Amino acid sequence: MSTAPLAAALERACAALSLGLLAHTLLNAALLRRPRTAPPCVRERVSLLLPVRDEAHQVAGALGAVLAQQGVGDLEVLVLDDASSDGTGDLARATARGDARVRVLDGTPAPPGWLGKPWACAQLAAAARGDALVFLDADVRLAPGALAATVDQLRRHRLDLVSPYPRQVALTPAERLVQPLLQWSWLATLPLRVAERSPRPSLSAANGQLLAVDAARYRAVGGHGAVRADVLDDVALVRVLKAAGGRGGVSDGTALATCRMYDGWPALRDGYGKSLWTAGGSPRASLALAGGLALLGVVPVLGTLRGSRAGRLALAAGVASRVVAALRTGGRVWPDALAHPASLVVLAGLTARSVREHRRGRLSWKGRPLSGG
């Protein structure tokens, strides 16, 4: 029995889907909220919250960029040392050099039912006195006006949460293959303006690397206590806020911050492994998503090799979508976008591995098992 009709049908389906994703990427590239190049000075108190655990190689750079911020007249900086074993807390204190805006806190062990990151963020928020809370990861480097522009986005657009997406720095081949899919995924699939208001969990995106939230709204929904057992606590937090009638989501942070999440394949593999099992909402849904990604990567290439017009169209549209995402978010365009099919297949493999390790109870991060308690 010939498989040609099935192959042709798959190629046509992939072409239609890839063209749809390209159109949506173009639309989102135009709609993505941009920061002001010269935001007004912030008059309210802003609390910058930096949780750190074994970040001796990062904390001085991150904190130094925070202390160089412009346009925020009333800034408090809280650093929480989450039981580091490498002297991170001492380095943070040395970097602050007695700056009155900075307090370095020592974290306490997580209560039962809490994961480490949400508990660290909850402790920081409990100590914060700002009207706006800005959570920051240690591997993020802020531009001098980033905090002012972030708070301006939050207030000007009347959002309860805003997550300006930093420009992702990818250097090694593994990073360049996988990291660009972060920005591409939400630019290609998420209706950004609808998602800001919709309470549907599937229409949510955020990035805890740089995330600002209205302090009153944050506390009204329970803060990180409401997402205490969520590996993707950033996305879970925006879902909780929107379910309570709030508004929030991602915005353009390309000019505000940079972040290099992982430095090579082992770190990238383990970093994605801790969370991809829940990226689809459940392990089963995540596996289904992985299968779809694999098909979207493989079918256009095979179709192109066999001379299929639909295969060529699907491949070209997929690469074009990656080009648009890279141009819009400050990523590398060529030749990286040409590897889009391989990127999808690798991400699908990482998802399958994450689901397997989750089911076997083997997932951990920074020395802690990824389960509540």
C-alpha cells in the first residue's frame, strides 16, 4: 500500500500550519508592546527582588547593573541568598559596598509543599515595601534605563504584570539551536493582546528573568504562595492574576536586558529538562506537543527532498517565521534560522526526556528535587 497520499496530506497540513504561524509571527511582531526610549522618571517606590543560589559567578554583574539604574528615584534592592555554598551572599554584600538601597537577606528552608524558587521570591516579596515589585534573575544584565522603562510599561498600559523579554544571548551551537525557540514560540503561537486579558491558562506567557508586578494585586491573589509548587512559577503567576481579573503578559525587553541562560549543551539539557514536562500543562499534553513539533520539523524537510511543492512551502514558511522572530527580538538571523527544523526536533527530544525523567522522579535543580516539600 502506497504511503504517498499520507505523505502528501501531511505536507499540505504542515504547509498550512507553517503559513499560519508565519502570518501570526508577523502580526505579533507589529503588536508587541515596546518600551519608551526615554521613559519618565518613576515617582513610586520600586522594589528590585533578586533571588540567588550559588550565583557567585553572576551576582556582582547583576547587582552592579541594578545599582547603575537611572530614572528610579525611590529604589530598594533586596537580594535573598538561598543557602548558597559558594559565598554568593558575601559577594552581594561586597558589591553593594554599603549602598543604603540594598539589603541582603538570608533565606530560610522552604516549608512543605514549596519549591525553592517560589519560596525565595515569596520571602523577598514579604520584605519588600515598593508599590511595584520587579523580580530579576542573576543571569540578567539590565541596561541603565531598564527599570524605569519596565515600570513605565506596567503603569502606562494599565497592566497588573508585565514581563519584558530580555534579548537571549546564545553562543555555543547547542544554545543557538534551541534558545531562539523561546521567543519564536510565543511570537508564533500566542495572540498577545488577547492573551493579556484572557483567563484561559493556555493563553499565558511570562519570563521570570525580568518580571514586574503591581504589589497590591500580587498580594491580593496570594503572591508566590498561589504558585508554590509550580516549576514554571512565572507563567503560573500570570495565570493566577488573569484568573482574578487582572491583565498581563510579555512585552519587548530586547533593548532593556540581556540574558545568557545556559552555557552549552549539558546546562541547556538539564535546564530545559526541569520544566518541559509541564510546558503543555501536563506530561501527556507536553508529549503531544513534542510530537507535533517533531512532525513540523521533519515533514517539510522530507517533502522538500522528494520534490514536493507543499514541503518546500512549509520549510520556507517555517524559516521565514524564525527570521521574523529573530529580527524582532535581537537574535541571530543567519545561518541560524535555516536550522529551524532541527531546532524543533531537538526541542521535541528534550521534552520527551523531561517527561521521562519526571515520571522516574529524577528531576532536580541546583541540588534540590523538583517536587513540593
